Amino acid sequence: MNLHQKQVLNSPVKLSSHGDILWLRDSAGIFVFHPRRQKYWLLAGLEGDLWDWFVLGHPLNLITERFALMTHTSKDMARQGVMRFVQYMVQEEIWVEAS
């Protein structure tokens, strides 16, 4: 992990749903729909848990600890997994950095 990645992981980043995003939680998971792009996603299992933890405002260190426990990995590996999820959500324009 390079210095920039460490700074990003340790910096407080606030994310919110993109303004066009609609989402619904049901027994299957979280259904996310982007009307402008006519694209949808179903976040189930661990992805659904990650969504819930972020939406509920849990701190990154707690999310990382839970992810590590659920995946039986080290905290470093868990943090990388959590960050991959966040990067994917931003790349797909589901989440944006809040100002």
C-alpha cells in the first residue's frame, strides 16, 4: 500500500447516494436503481451488509472489523475488501463524495 492509499484510508470521507439513485431493502437484499442510466444492482449477502453499515453511519474501523470477522481475514485484507466495495460504488456512480 502506498502513501496516498494510506492517506485516503485514514482520511474522513463522507459519501452519499448519487442524487438519481433509488434503493429499496427487502428480503433478497438491497435493490439499487439508477433511472438516468437505466441500470440496476442487487446487493446481497456481504455487499448488502456493507451497504447497511455505511448507510447507518458506522465508522470505517468498525466496518473493517466486522468484515474481517465475516470473511475470516486480517484487518488489512478486510480494509482492502471494504475499499474495493467503496471504489466500485463510486465507479458505478451509486455513491459520490459529499462536500
